[in-house]
Amino acid sequence: MGAEDNDEPPSKRVKVSSGQLVDISDGTFVRDPASCSLGDSMARPLALQGDNEVVGTKGVVKKVEFVRIITEALDSLGYKKTRALLEEESGIPLHTSVINLFMQQILDGKWDESLNTLRKIGLVDEKIVKLASFVILEQKFFELLDKEKVMDALKTLRGEISPLCINSDRVHQLSFFIIAPSQLVLTGVSGQGIVRVKSRTKLLEELQRLLPATVMIPEKRLVHLVEQALDLQLDACRFHNSVVGEMSLLTDHQCGRDHIPSLTVQILHEHNDEVWCLQFSHNGKYLASSAKCKVIIWEVKLDGSVCLKHQFSGHEKPVSYISWSPDDHQLLTCGEEEAVRRWDAESGECIHIYEKNGLGLISCGWAPDGKRIFCGVTDKSISMWDLEGKELECWKGHRTVRISDLGITSDGKHVVSVCKENMIVLFGWESKVERVIQEDQPIISFVLSMDSKYVLVSLSNQEIHLWNIEGTIKLVAKYKGHKRSRFVVRSCFGGLDQAFIASGSEDSQVYIWHRGSGELVGTLAGHSGSVNCVSWNPGNPQMLASASDDHTIRIWGLNRVNMKQHGTGNGVNCCNGRS
């Protein structure tokens, strides 16, 4: 029941069902930390005077347990004298004298004595006794081999480990080290055919995780409980949008509305037509936007101001889609049923034009490796190209012409597209397996979350639906309040850990919801035309951009005026963006 040992290789961490004991490749046994009944049923609890006394207003915190976890916390922090004083004054020892003896015997390598003491602890489940014995004897076995006492190690294996009659596969592996002791090392990372002799401290931590919590307090239990409490406070906070490091144990956590971007800090006027598309780069250092055939790359400065970097021209039809490369060095732009162009973000040069004879391209996206691109085609197909323009594969009938949105999952194995008016298909282009999201209303647009676990779908009935696509597809949330009747209005994930949902709206406002609760936490006014698209800066959770029919882009930030009482007015001026 202790905290996970993060020093162990990832391959050793396993998922267990509630209450199960399992063995893993190196002979380590772990117990499900979520199982509460396991520890209670496997040992006689430490019997102390006043054991039923409780503290706190809820009547659920047992005084004895509370003092013991405080004592363990002091011990783990190195405050040994203070720990001893607490035990003396409270009369509540961290461990019984038998457990203290057992722990010292483990650290001293007195294996036979520790096995005898293990029997005196009071464990009522014989399986736990055997599992703990196996772990101890395995350590004894490896240390004998390390001292080149091969015959003693063989005697331990045959006479002590094998008779336990558990984990026969591991016993066979141990036999191998009798034959090839050179495969045993004291330090270094475990690899194929190589075993590391763990320290006795690590052995003790392993036993601590194996034995019931009533016998040995889990390591850093108090810290774990505090972290759980902080997580619950974060989950309950509707406006949390700053790093966890800013939290304090001295007060309950609560953020105000001023933690989400709500103030126009800059207005970008460089476009002279309706701004349809808007997308921050993955690192948040650049912002790309399009209005009719004109594309602009903006640079986000260290002070948060946004300045024009490049203007692109070359498309003959309005640009309907923008996609940044995984490394943010290049940009794809797609003309409406025309061609896809690839641009160098640093130089502003067009590197390549992707076209298909007799057909138009209507969307584009990058494979995670940055070496291939995917394009939606007007014949309802999706094509995959290499960067030089060679078509590698083409899948027919996987999209509609009306919706240009296209998503590629972070593992590169699935393409996400609207295949019917009210249906999204998740197409495994390697596995050829299809899964679908079925909506009751026509789909206007969609976007894939950064971790590819969710799809956010904007519908014609002025609702936005959040679908979990990890495993079984299921609808998990709905967001309402924004206005849409005629135009394509796009939404996005954003904020710290993508905890918020933002959307444009035909009533000239930006709407923001808390992703988990679905609560509308903000409406941002300022535009004079329909807000077509929003994009939240991945590198700065406190920066949001919106694009409008009023020919402007607004950059939204924190309401520092509220914090500093009229410090900066209604924004800042920078380069070609004036507020």
C-alpha cells in the first residue's frame, strides 16, 4: 500500500485488480494500493490504549493512525529525534518492537533471523508470509552469488526457495544464475539476461509495500494523503489555470475568474478581410492566421506581445485550413478546393505545392514524425503524401466535402474525419479498422485534443460535444451558450492541462467553459463581428486568440488591470498590432 517506487524500471510496474497479489519479471511482488480490505484482513492491528479515539470534526480519523503517519513523515524527513519525542509523549510507537527488530535484521542481512521474526509479526494470511519469505530469500541468494558462494546459493535455492512452491518461473530464472553468475551485477540498469542486486534499503521498501498497512505504515503516507487532497481541490476549482507549484498547504486552493484570459491585451489589424482560421504553433511561439487568400505568421515575443513575422500569398482561393508541423518549423495551408502549400516558418518561403489532377484539396495535417502529410480531397478520399509530393496511399469514401477538418492521432495510426453529415470516422489506416462517433445533429467542425484521447465536436444545434475516444467511444460532456446559425464556428481545447473549452460565436463573443464540469466560466466581448475561430496558446495557458469577421484578431490575457488597478489600460501596442 506504499507509494510507487519510481527508481524501478518502468517494465516492473504492473496493474493489478483489487486485492490481488502478483509477481513480475524480477520476482518482485506488489499489492494493489487501492485495496483497503487487504491489509486489514492479513494482520492483527497494533493494539494500543485509546485505539478507538478519533480526531477532527467528521469522526472518521483515528488518533492512533493519525499519530503514526505523522511519526512516519518525521522519520522520512530525517527528524529522528523529533520522531522519538513524539513516540514517547504520545505513547504510540510507529512500529511494534517485533517490526523494528524485523526491519533491522533485514538491513543487517540476518536472513534466517528475519524469517523467524516474520512468523512472529502476526500475519494471518499464509500466502503473504510465503511471498515475503520469497523476496527475502531471493535477496539472500543474490548476495551469496555476489560473494561467489555458489554452493551456498544453490543450497538456498534448493532447500529454502523451491520448497515455498510459488513463482516457479522465477525459480527457474534463479537457477540460470547458478550456471552463469557473470550475468549478476551490483549496479546499473537491468537488461535482458542481466539482474541487478538491489540494496537492502530497497528490499525493505519492497517488503513495506507487500506487508499490510496495519503492520508497516506505507512510505510517505502523509505526503500521499496531502497530494490527494490538493488534487481534489484542483479538480473542484473551476478557474485553475496556473502551475501547481503556486498552491499552498496553508490555505484551501481557490482561483478567481482573473486566472483565465478575459482582457483584450492586443488587437491585430493587419488582415483586410474576414479572418477564418487561426492556429498557435505547438510551442506557442508563433500564431498563423488566414483571411481569404492571405496568410500571416505572427511571432509571440517573450513579453507576450504579438508581432507580424511573415505574410504569404499564392493561393488562388480562400485558405480554409492551417496546420503546423510537429517541430513548428513548417506550415501547411490549404486553399478551398485548391492546393496545399508547405511554407518555411523562418524564411517565409513556399517549399512545396501539393496538387491532385482534376481534384481539389480541402484539408491538411501532419503525421507525428513530420515526414508525411495527409490531405482531404474533393472526391471524398484522404491521401497520404511524402514531403516531396509522392502520393503514398489513398483511402476512398472517408470524408465529406463540406467539412474540411482533419485529425491525425499522436501515435500516427488513426486519421479522424467527418465521413457523413452527422458522423465522424476514426480510421486506422494501418489496421484498416474503423470506429465512428454518431451525432444526432449535423457536424459543423471538430478538433482533436493534444493527447488524442478526446474529440471536440461543434454541432448545428449550438451545442459542443466532448467525446472520449480512448477505448470505447463515449460522450462525456456537452457545452452550451454560444450562438451559431449560418457560419462555420470553431472551438478548441486550452488552458493548463487543456482544462478549458473555448469557442467562437456569431454574437461576436468568445465563450469559455470548464472542461470537466461543463460550467460556462466566461464570455469575452470586444469583437464587432462573428467570431469564427479561437486558438489557445499551448505554451502559455493565459493567452487566447480569436479571429473575427470584423477583420481583426484579438489576443486575450489575464485581467492584470484588476490586479494592479488600472495598470495597462485596455492592451499594449506592438509592431503591426494596435489596441
